Amino acid sequence: MVAMLWGWMGSIMPVWGHDPHDVTQQVELSPMFDQDQTVYSLVRGNFLKSVDGGSTWQRQVMGLTHQTPLKAFAIAPTTPQLLYLSTEGNGLYRSTNGGQAWTAVNQGLPDLALGQVAVSPNDDNVVIVAGHEHHLYRSNQGGNDWTLVLNTDGPVTAIATRQDRTLIGTQQGQIFSSPDDGQTWSPLMSAASAITSITFMPGEPSDQFWVSTESHGILKTTDKGRTLTAINQGLPETNIQDMVSSLNPDINQPILYASTANDGVFYLDAQETTWQPAKGGLTTTPQADKHGQPHFTDLAISPNYEQDGILLASGFNGLFKTTSRGESWQQLDTLPGDIVMALALSPDYGNDNTLVVVTYVGEAYISEDGGNQWTPMAKGLELPLFTNTFDPVDANEDPRRFQSLAFSPNYRQDKTLLATILNNGLLRHTPRKGWQLHRFKTWERAVAIAPALGGTNDSILFAGSQEGRIYRSNDGGKTFDRVGDIGRQFGNESPFMVVSPNYTQDRTVFMTGKDGVYKSTDAGKSWQVMTTATQIENRLKLKLAISPNYGEDQTLWLGSTDGLLQTQDGGQTWSAVVNDIYGEHPYIEAVAVSPNYGDDRTVIISIRGQGLWKSTDGGQQFTSVSNTSLPMAIVNNFEYGAMPLVFSPNYQQDQTLYGFGAVTGEIFKSTDGAQTWQTITLPNSPIFKAYSNYQYSLGGQIRCFFSVYKKPLLKFGLASLAGCFCYGMLSGASQFLKILWLRQPMRMGAATMVTGLAIAVLFI
């Protein structure tokens, strides 16, 4: 029960979703890095792997069925393909193939809320893991059995291993030592501050080691921990997050690197007494201070450091790499801005083969041949149109953050697309005008959009926000009126909205919110909760899908972090869709219903760690389909607003589906009913590269100019009109009254004076 409670709390902890920071929790290099160029990292709760030194990354998801956040991982020192990964409520996972597939190894482990994990350098099967309840567990069979070996005075925050010694440090500053691979332990002296890392220097005996702390800086012992000496000269702060060591080939002496919470990376040669900065190119962000988080955290050093000089540093603003031993750093893109956030297909896809994708930061692409060729949809996405200034904006503050996407039901005639952005915006796209930004009168965040399909409702759209406010448009998204409110939903994502396919008759709309599923039968004006507290207990990240035959079958599905629910009476009653094969508590990451559901009864769900599962009997039985390594799910800790699995409207004929969820600009396509998938890579568009450097076309520059300066231009226009009016009045007076002294120069002077006065009044 404690583990479940801790896991639930971990799953609802605040996430860093406000900006596209690649918040990196941990990074490690393969022990064979010089040969395999493999790097692993935990970034915003996603386990990522790179096989090219950190240039590109892939999500590793197969077998990771966790409902709670990923916490820490360790690589076996002598077997680079063997990894262990801990979670905050679902125990420990093991991979024997470099993270491609994972298996839970919790047999006999009483505490599933875990933290630090380490593998013995003497035996790959010896694993040590820290439990949340201040316990330390040991397995000598690769996680297949567990023994409690130590009760600590607080959470274990650091583990260091050598052939002849294992050390741990705790939140309370206590250090424990084991001479026998963690079987027996004895306490050493306390550091009197939370310990963040422990390291051994190359060539030094195991009774000499270094300890970093949160408030006392870096301490060294030369007497097995009986006394600790501070070595902080040259450090600008004493909040140290991590340390790594190697040999400095220039002097053939050990070198120690340390990351400070706020000031970057510093190094110390063994023969020196003063720390030196190694932080050229490291960047910070005010968002870390806003959230009370350190700017820099984990370090990783190449096992071949003497030759390649490679070191990695992680933090709130991302992952950084140096190949010059810290002289200069380059930021690596682990979660780039071209991650696909939403995908939509034309209602006439069977004829036009048209689909559109939008990315996390400011990119949109259209394909009219099923994904073979792509065209950027850049018009209207110029940054000044969103910021109302020509001043540069930090990439982390870019407001063009796409959330959801929809085709107009009448797309064949009006060629209209609609999309929402994270912070208070709806975009409407037509071929002639491009994207046009519409702001809501009340500031809204994380907005979902849902069109009313069919009949005479081709111009009706609904939008719902994270705050629970509901809007309706009766003119195809040109204007929206606020019609209802269900209260702010729990979490950091947008809600899911679906409109009854029989909307003309039943006026029915559904939306997820803080109490589960809400239903309106009067076009969004009033709402009724359709789920009980018991039904949604421990069920988070709700995803709603509706039957295309809702008018007849009254069927909806609700995916969550704890299984799938179904209703067949319009939400009055719900039942769990249980399958012994995929387990009792599957984490449902997508639910998609065939457009021909009335005939084929097909539903496909994406289950975390288990891939896609397909039912052809309305959800009574599911079978596993496709490659379970494909991440058909929104990237973890992103404010999702769209279903990552989409049926072709012409599915009965083409058996086509699309999906997304990679950490690169990729989507997936199947033309055989989800059995096999091909990966489609979006173009690395030079147009959007130019946009990031504020290099717009002439037309774009003109649009931006008038958008940014529309208020001053309007005021100048009004002032000019006042001057023209004055000139006209004086001209008329001179002719009517025969006033000869009101000649042209006098009239021009008076008009100029009036214009100047008007400008002064309007701009002061």
C-alpha cells in the first residue's frame, strides 16, 4: 500500500512542462563508449539512448510498464548491454540488450518505491538498490531475489563502487561502507549535510575518497572516513551536485570534475589546491530558479577520457557535451522542438491522401500523398506575430507551442485547419491567409479542440481548456463564445473532448476533467459528471474516444494510467475492460476507434511498455499487434493535447493508421491494420531554420511589421485623419468665405499643427 501511495504521488508530482527544457535527471556513458558511442539518459522522465555520442536519441519503451516516474539507472561495468532502471513506485527493471527491452525484477522486493541503484564491478549479478523507506536491498541473482542489508537514517542519495569497497551516502549526511559487495555495512563519519555523490580517484587507495554535499561543498578523507576535510577553495558555492574523476594525460595525475548547482562545472588536478572553472558554453535558465531546482546536476565522463577528453553535464536547461576537457561545451538536443505533438487526417483522406502534423515548437507540415512528400506550412507562424515584438526570444520561451490539431469537417470546400497552442491561442489556417492567431478573452492554457462532424454542423467547433472553460464556435473557428465551465482539471495536460457524431439530434459533447468524464446535452452550456470517485480513483491522464456510431450504440472508451473503461449507455455506467494477457493495471497511452466500428467493431489501444493491442469485437478481447518497441504515445511529461494514434477515415478500404511518439521528427504509418509499421521522417525544413534566425520572406516581414506596430500605425492614422480633416475644413472656409489669407502654406501649417497635437494626445 505504501509503495502504491508513493507511486501515485510520484505520478502527480509537478513536471517541467512550461518550457521545452530538456530537464536531464541522469546521464551515463557506456563502459565501451570508445567503441559503441552509446550514451543513456533520463530526460523529463523518458529513458533515452544514443548510439552516436549524443547527436540523436531514441526512446526506449519496450517492457517499461511503469505507472510512476523513472528514478535512476545503472550500467554493469563489465557488461555494457546490462542495465538496471529504478522507478518511484513500480520497482526495478532490467535490460540485457542495452535498453531495447526491459523486464521487471521485483521478486522478493518489499519496497517498490526506489531510488539509487548500482551494479558491482566484481559481479554483474550483484545489484544494490535503495528503497524509499530508508532501506538498502541487495540481489546476487540480477534482481531475481532480494535481501534487506541495511536500514539507513534517511534516503540513500549516493552510491559508489570499487572492487574492494562500496560506499553509500544519505540525505542526512551519513556514510556507510561495505568491504564485501554490499553484504555487510558499517557506519563512517557523518558529513553533516546531504550527500550528493561519492567518488574514488584513479590510483588512490579505497580508504581515500571524495564526498560532495548540498551545503558543505566537497570533502575528502584519507583515513577511511573517520575525518573529512573541506576542499572548496575556488568554488563559488558549496551546493555540489555531482563529481566524476579520471586521469589528466597532460600531467599523468588524477583529475576531478564537480558540478555546482548554479555556477556550472569546475575541475581540480590532484597536485592543485584550487578549483578552476570549466564552464564555457554552459547555459542556465530562469525557469530553474522559478521551480527551485538546480541549474546543473549529473556528470558523466568518458572511460577513454585521456584520449577523447569527453565529459557530459546535465541540468535543468538540458544536456551539454565537451570534447576539450571542459574548455568549451556544446548543448545536445535530447528532446528537440520538432517532436510531433499532433497529427490529423483530412475527412476526405480516401480521395486527397492529406495529413498534417504539428511539432512542439512552431512547425507545421502538410502531405497530400500519404506522407511521402511534405510541404512546410510556415505562413503566419512568424515569431513576432505571437510576441508583438521584433526582439529575440530565447528558444525556451518560444510561444509557438502546438497542442492539438483538427481538420474542418468541410475541408473539401473550405480547406480550413485549426490548431491550438499551449498558451492562450487558437490558430486557423487557410491556403490564402496561412495561419491566423486568435486569442481567448480569458487567458487559457492547454486547449483541446473538437469539431462537430456531419450534417449541418460543418461550422461548429468546441474548445476546452485546462482551466475547465468551454468555448463554442458557430463559424468554423473564426470566433468563439464561452458557453460553459467544469472547473480546473487535475494535472498539467489539456483535456480530451469528443462531440457526438449525432450532434444535430442530441447536442452532446463529452470532456475529461478533475472528476473524470463530463457530459453536456445542450451544446456545452451545462455539464454533468458521468463518473464516480471510485471509478476514477488512481486513474490519471484520461484519454477519451467515442464510437462513430454513438447515436446507436452510446459507446465511449476512457483510457488512463490504470486501465481502460467502457460505457455503452452514454456514460451512465462504466465497466473496466480487463484482459488477462496484458495485465490488471495497464497504462493506456492511446485509444483509437475504427471509423467503420459499426461493421468491424475494431478498437486499438496503446499500452505503455506493451505496444499496440487490437480488438475486433468491440473491446471484449484484445490481441497484441505490431512492434512493441515503437513509442506510440505522447512523450512523457509533455502537455499532450492529441491522441497519438489515428485511423484513416477510409480505413475499411486502405487499412491505414498513423501514430507518433518519437523524440525526433518522426511519425509511423501502417497500411495493414496495425500489423506492421514504417517510420516517416519529417523534413528538416530550411524555412523553419530561417525562422529561428528571424529571416523571414518579404511578405512575412510586412505581416510582422503591421502586426507589431498596428497600434502605433492606427494612432498615426487617426492623427493624420485629424490633420486632413483640418486641412479640408480650412480649404472649404477659404473658398466659401473668400478669406485670401488662408492660402496653401497657412492651411498646411495648421493641418500639421493639428496632426502633431493629435499625435501628442494619442501617444502620451
